[in-house]
Amino acid sequence: MAESNATDLRVQKTQDAIQTAIKEMICEMDAADITVKELTERAHIHRKTFYLHYTCIEALFEDLLGQITEEYYHAIDQLPIDAPFTEVNRVFFEFTARQEPYAERLLCAPGYREFADKLFLNTMIHNRTRHNPYAAFSREEQNIINTFLCVTSVNIYRQWVADKKRVPLERLIALSGTLLNNGVVSLF
């Protein structure tokens, strides 16, 4: 039993070192510039050790985004399934606003868009699986509505970050909620 605990502790320490190193690197450079060689040097691990945990850097990005996604699901799942859109909007902006700098960069920096877009698509699917207020529309129309909501929310968040968060969070939530809600409400 003691051997198993020691192994688990080593694995956890390695995971922590990898996570710390990648978060620092994300804050400093674009995805295309991050290499396994530099990551392993920063994490003080051997390249072979990295490959015991991940197949490539992209898998590590997806793992980080998966962790963020799970945290978002936990936050959004606290709402009743038929919560008004303005409350879903509030949870989205409150959740994204409290992310660490590496997560903000993952979500906003152009070099990470490919990975971030997967996260946002998955969260939209998760939200629609919980409750689909647009079920009366055709599948194609639902795709357009959901794309409008998702892309608009994400780009509002990205613009807020680009503007150095000068608009207070509560004002951002109210303004985006009104803009998005009125756009959607007009369909009904």
C-alpha cells in the first residue's frame, strides 16, 4: 500500500509540475511557440515522462480546457434548467471573469482560438442538452440561434478583456444580457 501511495504522489507531483509550466508558458507565448522540450525543462521532468501523461502539447491544452469546461458545467448546473437567458448569461460572465490569467489567455488570444472554440461549442451543447428553449425551430434554425448566442457572448467577453475590463462586470452582464435577450426575444 505504501508503494501505491508513493507512486500516486509522484504522479501528482509530475502532473502539478506540467500544469504549472504550461500555465506559465500560455501566459508568455502563443500555442505554436510552445514545445515539449521547453515545457519539460521548465517542469524539471524528462521528455519520456511527459509522454507518459500526454501524447502532445495539444492534448495538454485540451486537458486544461476540459478542466475549465467541467468547472463551468458545475456553475451552470446550479441554475434551474429553465432559468431565463439573463441568468445563464450572468453565470457565463461571472465564471469567465474569475478565471486565472492563463485561462483568460486561452479563451481570448488568437493563437489559442482553435482550442477555445471547442470549449465554447461543448458548453453550448451542454446547455442545450439541459434545456432547449428553441426546440420549436428546425435543427438548422437552432444552429443559427445557438451560434449567434455563443459567438456573440464569447466575442463580448473577448472585447471586454481587450478593453482591459474597464466596464464593470455588473454593467457588462446587464448590457450583454439586454443585447442578447432582446435579439433572441424578437424571434418569438
